Amino acid sequence: AESRSCKLQPSDLREGLKVLYLIEGLFHEGTVKALQPPDVYGVLTAGQRGNRPHILCLEEILKWAVLDVRPASVRCLPEGTRVC
């Protein structure tokens, strides 16, 4: 089974989706909160902002977040694949 791209698509956005969210050059584990879909979302990051989500419009979440994709095994990763 091939791994899918980690690029976030509008159709992926749903409550509870696990993402990696870019903050000041570092990716943080986060969970999507559907605040006013399809236009406004939040990303709740572990240990950040006193448990308050980062509020983002659709364009921002697509730009600053990626799917938290976890391959089944190392064999699923083609040589040269970047992981974080």
C-alpha cells in the first residue's frame, strides 16, 4: 500500500484530524477543530496557548499545516522520502 501525500486538501478538513502545524519554523502535533467550516478552523497544539486553538482561515490552514501521515513500516517509504 502506498502512502498518501501529506499535503492537506480542503476535503481532508474535519473535526479531530491529526496534523502537523508550523509555528516559528517548527512543526507541532495538532488537532483540527472545525469552528465555522468550510471557512474557519482551529488547530489545537499540545502544550501551546493554554489549550486554546490557533484560529485560521481555510487558506492559512492549507498553507501552514500538513497531514500527520504515519507509514505502516519503513518499507512503505521510497528511498529519499523526507520524514519529520
